Amino acid sequence: MATKNRIVYLMQYLRENSDENKPVTTAQIREEMANKGCPIIIPTLRDDIEALQSAGYDIQVNETEGLSTTYSWLDREWSQPELQILVDAVSSSQFITKEKSRELIEKLVRMGAPSFRESLKPQILVSEHVKAPNQQILLSVQAIRRAIDRDHKITFKYMEYTVDKKQVPRHEGTPEEEYIVSPYATIWNNDRYYLVGFSDRRQHVNTFRVDRMMHVKQIQKKRVPEPEDFNIQDYTDKVFWMYNGNEEEVTLRCRKKILDQVIDRFGEGIELKNTTEEMFDVTVPVCISGTFYAWVVQFVGEMNIVEPVRVKEAFVRYLQDAIDDAHG
């Protein structure tokens, strides 16, 4: 049986142990094949290499007079920069547990060429205390995706922390403990996975953090169709930035030094008005909420709300409430 598998063993050995910067010799290959129980002579090795090349595998053969022939497996789907990006993304993603992060990174490293595997280490360091504790998250994502594909609803328990830092189901002990949701999409935002779907209990579209969802199950009930005026991109732009609130056209007066941050938030399509050497105005749609006001506060002295007046006045009240609470 080992002899029948010889060419498979050869292919595996070349793929896992050689590349253009780290070739293997004829002697190394013969030693490996002997260890596998199928010793190989040089003419047979040449025939097997030619068979693999004819099958479309990119194997480089280097023959130099007086030196051992070497072989390099060049058939790589992933380059070092591509794999480095993936390793960094897995390392920094808060929705993946630290144990699963290590497991995924090990798999990614094995996909790299031997000559650079050792260098495929996370270049973005994230404190482990921000990694998700929910070990079920990948199974939850899988269950959600299957339900979307099959047009079914899902049920789950939504967890929250108590003051002693234990996670318990929200609405524990009440009929609302189990959520029933028609899933529309999963979204990755700020290094976390979210579910967007229609809640049976609330009767409108809601957002849920997947790492707080436990015991996700698909049920044999058809999903509630997406509302006619529902647009997933518009919804996520509003919810993941300013969360829930009434949408308003708000004019902001900003210093030019924060133009990059304004464009990062609203995109390059914004129109700047009343520009001077130091300032500009911009009118943008936002959902009026405490989250919006908190975003404005971080640019104190560099951004002001100009219009509408009622939004500006509400912002002043927000600041006053914060001052009152601080003096508490």
C-alpha cells in the first residue's frame, strides 16, 4: 500500500518542506520516502516529479553539475504578506477567543511556505482580556448562516453581566429569556461579530452581539421577510455608528485639523461649505443619540453643532447632565 501511495507522500513532503528559498535534495527525499516504507530510486523519483508537473503542479528542479539535484514546491496559494494580514486579523479580533485564535493562527502558518513560516507571528498585539470568552461563537455563526440559507428563524439566549461579573441570560426567569429572531445578516464591526435580524418580541429589526448569544438553534419556522424599506448598508451605517435615534440632517462646524476624522466617519462624498483657512462646515445625516453627542465631545474645541438649533440645545443639556453627574 505504501508503494501505491508513493507519489502522494512525495507531493506532501515537497509541499510541506520546500519552496523557492528552501529546496530539498534528492538524498532528503529518498530518506523521507524510505521512512514512509516506500524506498525510491533516482529514475523513479524523476518519473514521479515529471508526473506531478504534468498534472499541473509547479515544481522547480535545479540540476547543477557536481552538485545534488534539488527540488522546490512553488505551487503556493498564499504569499507571506497575505498570510500575515490574516494572522494579524485573527490575533486582533475580539470576537474570537484566545484559544481559537491560537488554533487558527497555527493553521494559517501551516499554509505558508517553509522559508517564512517562522516569521508568521502576530504583528498586532491585543491584550487577552478583551478577547471574547464565548467558546461557542464559531458554532453560533455557522448556525446563523445556515438559518439564513434555509430561510428559517433562530432561537438563542442573550447573555449579560451581573455585578459579580457572571454572565446570565437576559430576562432570566421570564418568557422573554429565549429570543426568537429572523436573521438577515452577520456583520463584522469594530472587531466583533453582530447579527442583524427581526425580533419576534420587539417586532422590529435589532442588532445582537454574536459573542453574547448562547445556544443558537435553527427552528423550522420561516423568517419574517426584510421590510420593504430596509437596506442593510444604510442600517449598519446608522446603527454601528450612532446607534438608535431619530435621523436628522446636522450641520457641524469643524477645524480643518480634524478633516481626516470627519471623512473617515462620513466618507469622501461629503460637501464642505463656508471653508476658511481654519474652518469648514459640513451637513450630514446622523441618528440623534447620546452616542452621537459623545462622539462630538471627543473633538471639544474643534467641532461644534450649528444646526438644527433643537439638536444643539439637546447637546448642551447632554453636557450639563454630564457635569451634574460628575459633581453627583
